Amino acid sequence: MSAPIEKPSEKTPLLSVRDLIVEFPTRRGTLRALDRVSFDIAEGEVLGMVGESGAGKSLTGAAIIGLLEPPGRIAGGEIWLRGQRIDNLPREKMRRIRGRRIGMVFQDPLTSLNPLYTVAQQLIETIRTHMDVSDAEARKRAVALLDRVGIPAAARRIDDYPHHFSGGMRQRVVIALALCAEPELVLADEPTTALDVSVQAQIIDVLKEICAERGASVMLITHDMGVIAETADRVAVLYAGRVAEIGPVRDVIQAAEHPYTAGLMGSIPTLTQTAARLTQIPGSMPRLNAIPRGCAFNPRCPKVFDRCRTDRPELIDRDNGRHVSCWLYDSATQKVAHD
Amino acid sequence: MSIKLNQTGVRARLMLGAAALTLAVAGAANAETLRWARVGDALTLDPHSQNEGPTHTLNHHIYETLVGRAVDGSLTPRLATEWGISEEDDTIWVFQIREGVTFHDGTPMTAEDVVFSLDRARTPPSGMAALHAAVEEVTAVDDTTVHVRLSGPAPLYVQNLTNTFIMSKAWAEENSIEVAPNFAAGEEAHSVRNTNGTGPYMLVERDPEVRTVLQVFDGHWDDAPEVTEIIYTPISEAATRVAALLSGEVDVVQDVPVQDIARLEQTDGIKVVRGPENRNIFFSYDMTSDRLATSDAEDNPFAKPEVREAMALSLDRNAIRQVVMRGESQPSAAPLPPFVNGWTEELDAFGEPDYARAAELVAEAGYPNGFTVDLNCPNDRYLNDEAICQALVGMLARANIRVNLVSQTRSLHFPLIENWDTDFYMLGWGVPTFDSQYVFDFLVHTREGSYGSFNGTRYSNPELDAKIQSLATMTDLEARDAVIAEIWEEVMEERIFLNVHNQMLAYAMRDGITLDVHPENQPRMTTVTFD
Amino acid sequence: MLAFILRRVLQSVIVMLTVALVAFSLFRFVGDPIVSMLGQEATLAERAALRDALGLNDPFVVQFFSFVTRAISGDFGISYRLQQPVMELILSRLPATLELALVSGIAAFIFGVGFGVYTALRRGGWLSSSIMTVSLIGVSLPTFLIGVLLIWVFAVELQWLPSFGRGEVVDLDGWWRTGFLTESGRMSLILPAITLGLYQMTLIMRLVRAEMLEVLRADYIKFARARGLSNRAVNFGHALKNTLVPVITITGLQLGSIIAFSIITETVFQWPGVGALFINSVRFVDVPVMAAYLMLIALVFVVINLIVDLLYYLVDPRLRLDRSAAGH
Amino acid sequence: MTELHKPRPTGRFGRAWDSDIAYSFRQSPVAVVAAVVSLILILGAVFAPLIAPYDPFNPASLNLMDGFTPPMEPNAFTGNVYWLGTDNQGRDVFSTILYGARISLFVGFAAVLFAMTLGITLGLIAGYRGGWVDSLLMRVADVQLTFPSILLALLIFGVARGFIPPAYREAMAIWVLIVAIGLSEWVQYARVVRGATMVEKNKEYVQAARVIGAHPVKILLRHILPNVMGPVLVIATIGLALAIIAEATLSFLGVGVPPTQPSLGTLIRIGQQYLFSGEWWILLFPSITLLALALSVNLLGDWLRDALNPRLR
């Protein structure tokens, strides 16, 4: 028998995603890229989000910040930010949330910055969009922030153009930009993937520290379990647009419950080989237009049984603060197994 | 100001602007401005530099000649009040110079100015030199009499003077333009854009190819013209030129496209006047060479009388008049307009086309399958030149002569004739002297010396050449006319020309203006009257 | 930087010399000026004499050398046709062409960028589809026909605008006659400017649209949106500015073609500019004018290229680094 | 997933019909209309000798007296009736348009082909060789891009006139036109191809092909060329419309095909003279044809540009 469900925190989570569905209408029918994704991020928490390419990590981020590229759209579910529903906000209201309450860091610092504006111009513009401060005040803040993210001689370099900075430095600038309006939540979408290995750890550290300082929560999207292991408090594993497992990062790494997660853990020590394939499990993730019935993972699952092929498992709340969507942990299944 | 403001909007404003300008400049109570457009501008205002129609036309308003040409082609007194061949010496022409004539700068005109001008005109590089080639000496006998001595008797010399202007000797010397400007000199002569004539109008503004403004000359010896100001604008595109008249931006348009004449006549407030032009349009061919460069025939088909007859039989002059020229031409068989000395009705007579007979003749000449040849044609020189050529191509095709049409701009076309690089070509010819000799000299005489420069046929007939040369010095006009008739007979017999028509001129203008067509296409705005 | 300028100047000289050589060798084929210059009564001897006097019988190299040496001092000789110094002739016509080119160029740029931005931002909307289609008419009919049709509608039928010429011009200091200062001058500009600018506008519009669509998908635009910048700031502050970099280059380079296309516009509207002068010169085989015109076009090319480079330099900070690095 | 998936069609046509590009085509009414119009005009031009009631290029068949016959009205002299009337030479306007479109399209296609061949070749060479060859070619391209295309065409015409003997000039005119227009258009192709070549040549498969000693020409044609055909096709489509208009413009300036075998542009140049005189049909019908042709080709080019750009889908 399972223990009574215990919430990790009694407080309302900072971000709460419930049954989020994202669809892409195509000429051959509608593709469901995210299918009833649910998770929470608590105040000050770092949630890692992992999965293979195409699992829906980045889409989740885009859906939260309201920047899904058409024709992609939210077809169901809810997104709550500190008790306010934000998935159906008018465009202008949503814009005010972006940057101000939710910041975002993109993958490639080389292309994230507008080459025609100085770093100062971009920072000040962002600050003044969201905060009622003077130009000078905004500039002061910007310099301080740049200094904080580790740009040497920030006061002088702030007037440089992006191309004057190295890749690692640019990503620091990007982080500064994401944080300059003091958001409560930062979505970091593969923030180190495009960087040289030698600076990846520094960037992650900067991001983590500065968010911790300001009490901002982080949703760290990556396919690199190594990064997650070092950085995140909890981790959500996505597979084919569905959440396979969520739980405290140590627990999940050490004792993965979902067979997919278990396989994925094989790819942890890959600091040098970030784009590692999930070789432990035969086959590959299904395409969005060919997701099998039942559990999406069932054709590859070493522990598959009949029910997996017919019914889709819901997230099951394990008593240890973990959630997993696998029939192996269904009470009925376990009962059967016990009998 | 009496310009009709019967239009609204811009047009009214434009005209007001023009009228205001007139008032300011002239200060006259009855200022009449005439806005005049034609296809091209005068090349220069120098009176002797260029022998070219539009140049003369404009210069006739600023400068004057000894004798003028009336619209009926007859000579009229201008700066010369009388002229004739000296009774003592038939190589001398005597001119009585008008008294009381002043130049625009206020200096009086004297016989010395006339001598100077004629000398300037006959000295290369003057463009008029060829017309005065026979002049040996020009002298002022007294203040009002000038003698021109020629190398021999020249009964028609006075005909060459209708475009030779008189300028001020003092002014020319002052501005170092004692000789007509030379292209190779490398610098602009003062007389290109500055004038000092005796004519009815003074130059106010000269912007070549853009705008030329003339103002009536109060000190002119003749009656004051009704037009007190002329604004002359070249408009090269036919459609734009017509549009400018239709929209009321100009008052008189020369070079009206034939297809627009009917429409303009039907337009309220616009009228068209027309008349014959001193210009013939004809085709000619190499009838002498052994082979043609552009033909598939082994020999020269044009050398065969049958072929030339066949071509004459194929040309449907009436159809060209009817369709291509919209009725605006005079079909004719001989390359001289009716008002030129030597013309007869018989010369110009032609029959109906007969394509069957034409094809037969071509076969008889030894071309049962016909032959091919290129036709060179200008496309920017004569009225509908290219369309006429195209029509001929169709007509000759029916006689089994397959013509390949090569039409190009005049600067490429005419050298072909000059250099004998064409087998078959179109040419237009005007007769400024109003005498057949001019035609013979340039088109019939063997090409040698100053003769035959536009004889593209390579035709050479020593007997005929002798007759042509004799014309220049014959003083017995009756006998001379007989020789002319003989020459014409031979020329028509040989079918040296495949003549199409005499061009007609049409000037379109707004109602209320009267202007007659000038046979040399040199309208005089002094003759304009307003209702 | 100095090395860069020197290199450009050297390149420019080579380009000018090449154009001079090409142009000059072409003139032997465009026709014989003598026929146009002398009347029909001229004798063969007179023709030969004039040909000699003009140096047309000299060897090609000699003619070319004398042309270049004189051209360097700004002396292009005297027009065969109008008997005026070519330099003076061209300078007197240049204002008309430049004013026309300027007005139509600016109009083309403003409308082109405006429509381009609109159609890029509203991709798929009915209005932008209509703009895209209608604008194509500008490039689907020959310029001369558009000009004639405009004259027909606006000058003949409606009588709103003049059909030819520049209207009243005002002389500024004797070296520049402008049509901007009189009402008839401004009215006269409208139809030719539309005719000349329509094609360029369509070109610029399509270029802006394509570039803008490209830029709108750039990461830095996404990032700008993610920072909550307003649509205005994103579309016009960020996207448009980046779009304009290539647009400026290409429209700058197109200026040369505006001046060339003015040949047709000027002919149709009897606009007294260098284009009409050139085409009239071609018909008359006025070699000195033709040569000078081509050199002018080459000069315009060289200058525009330089200006475009400098503009680029101003707009795109990345180049400053590259260029200065190259210069050291 | 829960989606219904239509069965994939089989057969070559079926697959083509089902492809993304065909789908995007079916979804765009503008593209469909443009394609139909272009197709009708191209077929009409190609089969002009079969469709046209008269042969306007055969001068022997023309009767000058038929000239200026209004559409659907009997000629005042001959009584002949023509659908779209006749021109100033008595040519049936309908037939002349068909034959004229044939000339215009021939010039257009040939000029595009010429520009494309030249541009692709030079672009491949510049991109693959790099170095001074690249610098030289691109400098030439720069000069070419700024030097106005009509001026260039006028000059080429001038040169050709000098080199071609008079007897062949008319026959060569159309080829000169093609070269003149083609030469002023090659740069765009060269730029696109050069850019793509520079990217592709560093890719592993090309490097691998190089290592195993494949001939550069083979590498270029086999591997690199197919990758750039998309954008090249787009440029070619727009270029076709451009070439057809350029031909018309040149004919206005007096260089072009002989008037006895007019192109659409020449027909418009001729018809333009009758704008005020009332013979509207001589100008109107060829203009509409040219507009329809150029517009639909341009629209197809537009659509193709969007459809082939994967990022805009």
C-alpha cells in the first residue's frame, strides 16, 4: 500500500502547470507536441527539465512565457504564476509579465543579442520597459548587474557591441538581460549547450548563484543530466511530450522509477559529450504523428506488459515527493503483482 | 492678356504663370504668347553652322535671309528688296539690300554685313558651303548693292539663298566668330547660344533641347507680328507631344503623328492644318553590282529591268496612303514634289498593283522561286518610315521577293547609303532649291566629287551625267527645262527610284490660331494670327 | 582605414578606366557621326575633311589616349550635336536628373520600406496580399507604357498634372536650376517620379519584406520578445534596424539603376535631364556626350559604392571592428 | 496519437501530388490562378502555329488594307472580321499576340538559361576555389550589379552591331538580346550559388568525397548543385518575368527584334502610338497579355520563394 500523499510544501507553488496541451495543426492533422504536462516550481527552486530532442522541453518553456511560434498553440490546460492564471492573458498583459516576472535565457549567446545595439542600450531598454527608472538609474543597475554576472570592467565594457565579447561573456550578458528586471522565474533553455566546455560550469554557477541571491526560481531545460545533477533541486523527465517522472534530483538519479528515466541515467557522465544518444534503450523516441497507443514508451520499454499497450498511464503521486507515469506503480498493477 | 482660360486646375495655373511672365518681360498691353512644340530642337543658333531643317526654322525667327520662301514655294523679298542676274555679266547676281534694317543690338545693317555673311556661309566648315560652292566673290558695290560673282552662269543660284542668314559683321568680329563654328575646335562658339540678327524676334532664353524663349523685336522693319513671345519646346515622344496639346500645355504642335490627326481634328478646341511637304519618300537599290551582298540570288536581280518593273507593279501606293499614312500623303511615282521645277503629271502617274504579273516578271527574270534581299530602313527619320517599309515587305512577298527588313536609327541607316553598304534602302529627299537639278545632282549623277553623294544605286550614265552638269550653267530656262524633261524620262525609264509618296505636313493648334503649313516645314510664327 | 581608402580609390580608378575603354571602343559601332553632322548637300571630300579634323581617322589607341588625358582635366570636348562643351552641357542637365532621381528614390524608399514592413508583419493578411500583388504591376509592365498611361490619365483626361517638362525652374547661383521652388515645378515632378520610382519601390518592398521575415525569426528578436519589449520596440527598434542594413546596401547600389532608368522616363516626359540627353546623343552619334555620360555613370557608381560602404560602416558596428582591424 | 492519418498515396504522380510543395500550391489560390494563366499563355505561345488563325510573320499573307480593323467588326474595305482586330499592318492582333508571346517567352527563357548557366558556373568556381579567383569574380559582380542593366544591354547591342556582318544582324538580333539581358542578370545566381558552395564545401560529405579523390567538377555537380537549386529556381522564375519586361523596354529604345516579327514588347511599342488615335485594341490586348504573363510568373516566383523557404512554412 502506498503512504498518504504529502505535499512538499504547503505554500502555493510559484509556477504551476496543469495538464498543458500544445498542438500544431498540420495539413495531415493536428500534432500534439505536449500532452497533459503538469508540474510545479516552488519559490526559489531550481527545476531541471530533461529529455531527448523533441521531447517538448523547449516548447514547455515557450508555452509558459507565451511565445509559442504559430501555428503552435495551447490547446488545453492551465498555467498559473503565483496564483494568477497566465496562459489566457491578453497579449499586452502577457508582454508585461515577460522579462518582468519571467525571464528567459536562450541557448546561443552568439545570436541572442542584437548585433547593432550596445550591451548598454539593450539592458537599459529592457530595464526601462519594465521599471519606472531614469536612464541614469537604469544604466547604474545595468553596470551593477554586468559586474555581478562577472563581466570585468563592466562600467567600461557596457558600451561595447556584442561582437566585442567572447561566447561565454555574451552568455553572461544574456543572463544579465534576462534578470535585469528582477523576474521571479527564469527559464533557461539549454544555456550552456552552445558554449565551450571550459566555461559551461562557470555560466551555470553564475546563473544559479544570482538566482539564489534574488530568490528567483529557475526552470533549467537541458538534455544534459550532468548539469541537472549539479544544479537542480528537482527534475522533470519528459518523453514524447509527456512527463515521465518528476522528483527530487538525487532520488531520481539514484533510483529512477520510470524505466525510461532509468535508461536515461546512463547518460549522466557526459560533460564532454553533451549530445549523447540514449543508447541504453533500443529504438528511438517516436515521431509526434506516430505516438503509440497506451504508454508512449511501451515499444522500447524493457518492462512492458499488456496494459502499457492499451491504456495511457497518468502521473502517479508517489508518497516520497515523486511522481511517475508508469503502470508499474499503479496500485492496481501492484495489487495484481502481489496477488 | 487674352489667353483663353477655358480649362481648370493646373492648366489654368500653368497658363497664368506663363502669361504673368510675359507681362513682366514685355510690359505690352496686348502680349500674345505662343507655346510651340515640335519633335526636335535647333542644333545651334549659329546662322551658318548647320544646314538642317529645325535649325533653320528657329533661326528664321531671329535672323533673316536675303530672299524668303512663301508657303506656295515662291520667292519673296526679305533683306533683299530686288535681285536679278546682272545684265552685263551673266555670272553675277545683283542684290538690292533693304534700307533701314537694324540688328537686335541696335546697329544698322549694311551691305558689308551681307558680304560678310555670304562669305562666312560659303567658307568651310560652314554647313551652308555646298550651296555656295559656285560663288567666286561677293562684293559690296555701294551701301545697298551687293554683287555675287559665280564661276559660271547660275540661273537658279538665288534659290540657294532662302536659308542663308545675314549676321552682323561687327558683332561676329567682336565675339571671334568670323567663321562658322568648327566641331573640331574643342570649344563653344559664342554664336551657338547667342544671337544678333535682324529678325522679328530676339532671343531671351536659350536652353538647348529644353526651352527657348523669343521676344518680339520692336525695331524690326516689317509690320509687328501678333505673337509677341514664343516659347519653343522640343518634345521628342509623339504621344507626349500630342498629350501636351490635348492638355492645353502648348498652343502649336509640329510633327503631328498621322494617326493622331483625325482624333485631334475631332477634339473640341483643337484644329489641324495640313499641306504638302517638300519631301519625297522612295526606295532605291543597287542596280549595278554583279552580286548583292544580302541576296540568295547568284546575280544581281535589281540589275534586271523585269525585277524593277515587278517591284513597281507590287507597290500599292494607295494602300500605303490609306492605311499607313491615314490618307495623309500624296502617292506619286517620281521623286519630286509637284511644286518643283520639272514636275509633270505624267511623271507622277502610276497604275494599279498587279501581283500576278509581278510574280511572273520575277520568274521571267530568272527567279522562278523568287529571291531574298535585305531592305534597310530608318525608323526615326520620316513619317511612319518603318511601317512603310514593313508594308512594302508584305507587298513584295506577293511577288515572290522575300525581303528581310532591317530598320534602325538614322545615324546607322544613312552611312549605309553613303558607303554603299546597302542593296536596297529607303530614302527621303527634299528639294530646297525647288528645281529638279538638285535631285539629279545628288541622286542620279555618278558618284564623283561633289556629285552623287546620295546615289546609293551605283547607277552611272556618262551621257546623263553630262546633261546634269550642263543644267547648272544654262541660262535659257526653256531649253533647260527640256533637258530636265529628257533626264526625267531616262530616270523613269530605268526605274532608278521606286517612289512611294510626297509627305504631307500637319500642324495641330488650339482654336483661335491661324498658321499655314510651310512646304519646307519651316512655319513662321510671324504669320500667326489670333481670332 | 587609410589603406582601405587607398585600395578603394585604386579600384575606382581601374573601374573608371575600364568603363572608359569599353565605352570608347563601343562608339565605333554606334554609327557614323559625320552623316548627322553634315547636311545632305555635303560632298564626300567635306565629309572626309571633317572626319580627319575630328581625329576619327587616328588609330584607336591615339584616340583613346587623347580622350583620357583630356577627360582627366574635365574636358570632354564639344558636343557634335549641340556644339556646346560637353561638361557644361551635362552639368546643366544633371540637376534635373538628380532631382527626379532623388524624389523618386526617396519615395520608393519610404513606400518600399513601409509596405515591406507592413506585409512582413501582416504576412497572409488580405491587405498585405493585395499590396504584394498590386505592387507587382509595377514590374510587370514596361516603364514607358506606365509613363504614357499616366500622361493619358492625369494630363490628358483629368488635366491634373502636366504632361511634359519641368515647369518653371528657379536658378540657384547659376549652377543649379531647381524645380522644387515653384508649384509648376513640383507638379511636373509627380508623374515622372511615379514612373521612375514604381519599379524601385516594388524592388525595395520585396527586399524589405524578405529581409524582415528573415530577421523576425532571428534569436535576438525572440530574445527581445522574451524580455517583454513592446511590439513596437521589437518590430521597429530591433527588427527594422537589422533589416535596413542589407536594404541600404542594395538600394544604394540601385541608385545607379534609377539614373539609368531615367533614360526612359525622361524620354517619355521630355524631362530635360542627362538620360534624355544621352539617348538623343545615341541617335545622333554624339560621341563626346555619350562618352562623358558613361563616365558620369561610372563615377556615380564609384561614389555610391563608397557612400554605401560608409553607411554600412555607420549602421553596422561589426564592420567597424573588421575594417579597423584590416586597416592596421 | 489520437490523430487520423490519411493514407499516403502511392505512385509517382500520387506522391508528387501529396508532397508538401504541391500541398502548399493547392492551398494558395493565387498560385493556382497564376499557374493556370502562365500555362495557358505558354501553351498558347508554344502552339501558336496550331492555334493562331493567321501567320502574322508571313508577310505574303498580309493585306495592308486590313489594317486597323476594330475587334469583331468587319473591315471597311475588305469586310474581314478579326476577334481582337488588326494592327497597322493588317496583322490579326490575336495571332500576333500568340506569336509575339512566343518570341518574348523564348527571349525570356533563353536569357534566364544563359544567366543561370553563367551565374551558377561562376558561383561554383568562386565559392569552391575561393582566394583571388573568388575576389576577382565577386568584384566583377559588384561592378556589374551597379552598372545599369539597360545601359549594359544597349552597349552589348552596340558591340554586336560592330562585330556581326550586316547581313546577319537581323537574324542575330534575338540572340544578341538574349545575351544582353542574360549578362545583366547572372550576378544574382552567382551570389546565391557562391554562398551555398562556401557552406557546403566544408561539410563532411564533401570533404570525404575530396579525400577519396572525386573530381571537383563531380563534387560540385553531384553534391553542391542540388542543394542550391531551390533558391536558383526562385531567382529564375522572377528573372523570367524580368527578362520579358527588359525585352519590352529595350524595344522602346529601338533595340530588339525586327518589327516584322514583333515580340509582345514590340507590339506594345507599336500600339502605344495609337493610344490617342482611337485604335485602343492594338495597345490594350498585347499589354494585357504581357501584364498577365509577367504578373503570373512573378506571383509564381513569390509563392515558390515562400514555399521553398522551410523557415516560413
